[in-house]
Amino acid sequence: MGYLYLAIAVVSKVVATTALKASDGFTQPVPSLIVVIGYSVAFYFLALVLKSMPIGLAYAIWASAGIALIALIGAVIYREIPDWPALLGMALIVAGVVLITGFSRTPGA
């Protein structure tokens, strides 16, 4: 269940962050409400994940998946196309998480 909860936390965070951009500094009520609900759901499920997964591993996956998805959404919806250094940096973050989850001997990884 840990990875399912983590997926829900990531998707909730991505929805909330996307709505944060649309909230225009919390001046738009509907996107602002989505931000509050989205982050609440994200942190609730992240808290559930931490019952069965080390905090470093859970947060690394949560953050890196969020970075990649938000960059993709930013490019598609808001036409905020990342340049090569940004893409390389994001790829290195994701590669780091793959190394941690695939090869680390840290307990729980």
C-alpha cells in the first residue's frame, strides 16, 4: 500500500501545484481551494507512506516525481519549456532516485 499511497500523494501535489499557478496569488477562489485541498491530501497520504517507508526514500520519490510531472505540465499547459540545463538537472534528480531505490542498501530502500 505504501507505493499506492505515495502515488496518490504525488498526484495530489502535482494537482495542487498546478492549481497554485492558476490561483494567481490566491486571487482566484476555485484554484485556491484546489490548492488547499490538494496539498492537504498530498501531506495526508505522505504521512501514511512514512509508516512503512523511510522518510528519505519517500521524500526523494515524492519530490522527484513531482518535479518531473510539474515540468511536463508547465510545458504543456503553460508553455514554460525548460532549457537543456533544466532538463539535465531534472534527469539527474530522477536518476538519483532510481539509484537509491534500485541499489541502496539503506534499510527500507
